[in-house]
Amino acid sequence: MRPPPAFPGMRIGLFGGSFDPFHEGHRLVAMEALKRLRLDTVWILVTPGNPLKDRSGLPPLAQRMADAHRVIDHPRIRVTGFEAARGFTYSYETVAWLRRRYPGVDFVWIMGGDSLRSFHRWQRWRDMARLVPIAVHARPGSVRIAPRSRAAQWLDDVRIPEDEAATLAGSTPPAWTYLTGVVSGQSSTAIRARRLALGGSSD
Ligand SMILES: Nc1ncnc2c1ncn2[C@@H]1O[C@H](COP(=O)(O)OP(=O)(O)OP(=O)(O)O)[C@@H](O)[C@H]1O
Ligand SMILES: O=C(O)c1ccc[n+]([C@@H]2O[C@H](COP(=O)([O-])O)[C@@H](O)[C@H]2O)c1
């Protein structure tokens, strides 16, 4: 599996996740990023497995990709699982490889506020932030805490105001912005719990 096509000058959002399953909150984040960061496209990177989470019980990649397609069927959103095919475990590897493979493309990494809170535990997180601008979408439960997290403090000097979010793609990293406004309380954990309670399978 190859990444979707990309050409110099394109502005591409990279939205990585376990997506077990993909939900309306993910859809909101991707659509808002497309609009507010003025991106040409958003790639939904369905991960083979978050290195900080227990992966046992994670449904197959193909199933999670199909779920994502069902929820977000949009001409400018691409669902891809190329990290698994390339054997990437860490997002730093993904971004470093994409930067090498697609010079001239303006990539932006997209994450929810809860991910920013644990970003300082990601492999080579500072190097990753030096490679790609980051857009963080506020998430209920961490709206206030996320911008005070360890990584956010390290990035404090390079925060771009939300009303200038359209300048993020193409900015020299490290650079980030925090998108507030419309938020979603949806979570995959809650969906899995509901399915279990209804007697269905959790995968
Ligand atoms: N409701 C939401 N609002 C903003 N960001 C979100 C939301 N749900 C998930 N995200 C972000 O989407 C990315 C992928 O999240 P993930 O697939 O882990 O979903 P999740 O709902 O957080 O799942 P789980 O409950 O299993 O942890 C992460 O960057 C996460 O922060
Ligand atoms: O690179 C890392 O160390 C790292 C640690 C935790 C999470 N990530 C990535 O963060 C994204 C969100 O993961 P998740 O499980 O919260 O949906 C996904 O692309 C993961 O591969 C990456």
C-alpha cells in the first residue's frame, strides 16, 4: 500500500489514529482542519498500532480503514494504512520519510488535545515537532490542560494564534496552533463500551 499522491506546493494534513472505531469526533477534526488550515487534502493515517497502547484486541487495519471510509466519505479526505506496509511504528518515522519522499509538500500533523497531553512521551517528539507544524484540535476533558502540557510549554514560543491558523501549513517548524470552537465529546472507548453493553462484539 502506497501513500496517496502528493505534489510540490500541496498542503496536506496528516491525521493519525487507532480509529477503533472512527467516529464523528474524528470527522469533525478532519473537516475543521481542512477548512481552517486551508489544506488541499487530509490523509487519515490508520496506524498499525499506537506504540504507547496495548494493541491486543485492535481490529485489523482493513476493518478500521473501512469504518473510517463509511464515516467520512469526502473527495478531499483520503484514508490510508501505508504506515503498516512500510513497517513504521513511530510517527517520527512517518513524517521523516514523507518529508524526504515529497520535498516541497507542506505537511501538517493533526492531533486532538488529549494527544498533545502525552506528546512528550512520543518517540523523538521534539525532532518530530522540528519536522512538521502541528495543529491541535481541542477536545472536551483537556481543553484547558492540553495547552499547559509539557510539550505545549516547550512549544510555547512558536504557537500561532488560532485566527492565523491558515498560515500554519508552510510555516517553518516548530510551529503549532490550538483550534477551539466547535468540539466533540465522542470517543472510541465510549463507542466500544456501548457496543459491549448492547451485547455486540467490541471489535
Ligand atoms: N472527540 C475528539 N475531539 C478531538 N480530537 C479527537 C477526538 N477523538 C479523537 N481525537 C483525536 O483523534 C486522534 C485519534 O484518536 P483515537 O483513534 O485514539 O480515538 P479516541 O476516541 O481517542 O480513542 P480511544 O477512546 O480508544 O482512546 C487522536 O489525535 C485523538 O486525540
Ligand atoms: O510515535 C510515537 O511515539 C507515538 C506515540 C503515541 C501515538 N502515536 C500516534 O498518534 C496517533 C494517535 O494515536 P491514537 O492511538 O491516540 O489514536 C497515531 O498516529 C499514533 O501512531 C505515536
